[in-house]
Amino acid sequence: MDRRQFLLGTAGAGALAAGGYGLWRAADSGRAGRDPIELQVRETSYTFGADRPETAGLVSLADGAPPPVLRLKQGQPAHLRLVNALPDYTTMHWHGIRLPNAMDGVPYLTQFPVGEGEAFDYVFTPPDAGTYWYHPHCMTMRQMAQGLTGILVVEEAEDMGFDADVPLNLKDFRLGDDGQLLPYFTPRGAARGGTLGNVLTTNWQVSPVEDVPAGGLVRLRLAATDTARIYQLVLPDVPGRIIAWDGHPVREEVPWPTADAPLALSPGQRVDVALRMPDADGVELAVVARLGFGQQDMVRLRTAGASLGRHMREVPVLPANPLPVPDLAKAEMQELVFGWTPDGSGADNGLCGTFGYSFWSIDRTPWPGDAVEGVGPVATLKLGRSYVLRLRNESPNAHPIHLHGLVFTPIRSNRRTLATNPTDTVLLQRNEVIDVALVADNPGDWAFHCHVIEHQKTGLAGYVRVV
């Protein structure tokens, strides 16, 4: 399929030619009636610590810096113009946002890939407040491994009254002793749990220190934006609670993560935490990731100034997002099987990068590739109806399963008790079966895949059609 065929088939999805330099404003979403916010994808370099050589070949929306935190406003139109200054093709997916299908950023399924010197206008109104993120869906493995992942915050209509709002982008990089990027894809990793990085960062920094008000109420927004790593997080032993999961206010309490029971945060997932900081100046608290070889402070929060004297009882109840409620009594069951593939010789992703392997599948059929025509959906849902999707993992590996454009609620597992909090990504453990409920309220073809990107790109992908 060429560009002209695609655009004729989609009645023009908003692609255009453009140039210029990247621009973002943390407090300005490019609301209707204003110029669009330009986000230029470009190559850059960065130094991951004073004792490391400079790393070249990274990809960001900024020179010598990580992709910025983008802040939109719930219910207000946003206009984001992606400008491609890379020699590769790219797109941008707004992970977790319920938006029109043409704005979802999936190559060939919703738009044509954006070439060098071209741009694409993403125009949508986010209906839900919360913590989301953005990443490419073309040349996905390469550009994400090289750093193109950023947090997207949709602010509530009213100020929630926290004394500090701290987004934390958890991202690892695979670097050699010379500081340069090692191969981001390995067949061994792709056939197992994914290829992990060896330098763990938060906002591209190793164990950074963030100053926050002493005695204040702090909102942490943690997002796991790796291609493969599942974080096991331990939070500080101070008054606090988890207030949102994958963007949405929790309906059911999530236990406070401890060293004996850490919180698993898999690729694509986010968690919002409210903390009451100690009163004394200069106290440091750590958010810790437990690793197979030990542990690492992902961030240290340091109190600063005189105590604000806040109390946990002042933490607001986040307003519920306007989500549809599934009717379980009338819900239709559809089962999807995730596992290894019995056959397959690699996917044809057209202009968006192809690996010559197929290891994974949905319903024992590997995804043939983004650019292959005539591939049907893994499930067809009727608009407005309720469904239960039975997600069955027939492999010994974990799979964070992500559904675009829709929100679902886990309702049962054959292995553990699940919190019934709305989400867009669920971690399917080895040999686990999870039932999730949803309302098919957003029409279109919605990508449905594992967010271990090597799994996605070697077969564990498909799409759900809502008509």
C-alpha cells in the first residue's frame, strides 16, 4: 500500500508536509483557536551521569534532553503537530487516551507513516484526566529503545491541591562501556521476556534527587515506558496511598508497596501516588526498584523548606472519569489466546521496520505485519454493547496486554485476586487467565498487543474492531 492509496482509503487522516523546530509548553495544550503545539522528533545525544561518556543516537523531542512532559486539560481540545526530522518514518501513539480512531497513531491501521520532513496533526479532546504517555508506533522498537517515550498528563478540570506534582518516567537504556547504544533487539530476548537495558533511569537520570516541600502533599506520577522491563517498586514508609491506576482514580484500594510485597509495574502501566512528606528539611526518601541482582533508588525525594503542615486527610478524592459501565448480565464472552506461534516467518511492517522472526501469536496466529492488507480483527465488537474478553496466556512468559481506544476492568483471574480498577493495560502472568469487562463505546479498528515490544513485533499483536 502506498501513501496515495492509504489516504484515499481513509478520506485523509490529517497528514501534511511541514518543517520547523519543536516547541512545547507545559501549561498550554494547543487549545482550539490557537496555533498547534509542534513536537519535532529528532536525533540527539545525552550523558547519563558524570562518570559516563556521551551517548549518541538517541531520539527525543528536545536537544540534549528527554522528551518533555506534555500537559493537557480534561475536556479541552488539544492540537499537537508531530514534525519528523528523522531519516526514519515515525508516528505517535497517545497511550491510554480515548480519542478518535484516526488520531491513534498506528501505521497503516489508522494513518500512513510520517516520513522525513513531513508532519501529522493530532487533534483530539481528552475526556479523562490522569497520567498517560506517548511513544512511536512506527519503528517502534528502535525509537523507543533510543528514548522516544514521554509522559502525558491530562489535568483535572479543577486544581487538586497538591503541593508538588512530580512525573517520573521510568526507562532503561542498553549501553556499552563506551556509552554507546547496544543492539536494542535480540532474538533470544524476543523469544523470552524481552531484551532488558542495563542503565535504569528516571527522567533520563540515574537515581535523581527531586526537591519537594517539607510537610507537603506530593503527587507522584510513575510511568513504566520500557520496551520490556517489569518494575518491582517499593514506596517510602510514610503516610500515603495509591490514588490512580493507569490514569483513572482507583475504585478499589491497591495495597501500599513494601519490600515484602512490591508493586509490579509493567511496560505501558502508570500509577499515581499521594505522599505526605516529613516535616524536617533535608530528609530523603527513596522510591526503590527491586532487581534480580539487588535494588536501585529510582528517585530520591528530598524535603525542602519549612513544614507546610499538611495532613493525609487533605488528599482529595479524584473525580471519577466519565467511563462507561459494562453490563455483566448481558455481556458476551470472547476468548483470546496468547502464546508462542506454531509457524510464521516474520512480519511485513512496510516502512516501519521489520524483524525476520515470529515467536508469538494471538489465537495461535502471528501478526503478519502492519502493512499486510486483508488481515481481519482478532475480535469484532458491536458499538455500545458490553463484552467480557477472556485473556488466556499459554506461555511461561508474562505479557502486559494493551488495548487502544477503550478502557476495560479486570474482573477475575485463575491465579490471584485482582483489583477491579479501570485500565488499558493488564499484566498477564505466566499461564494466567484473566477476564476483563468493557463497553465497546469507541468505533474503529483498535490495536491490541503485548507491550513487551519484541513480543509485539514478533507476532503478539492484532486489532479489535468496534462497529
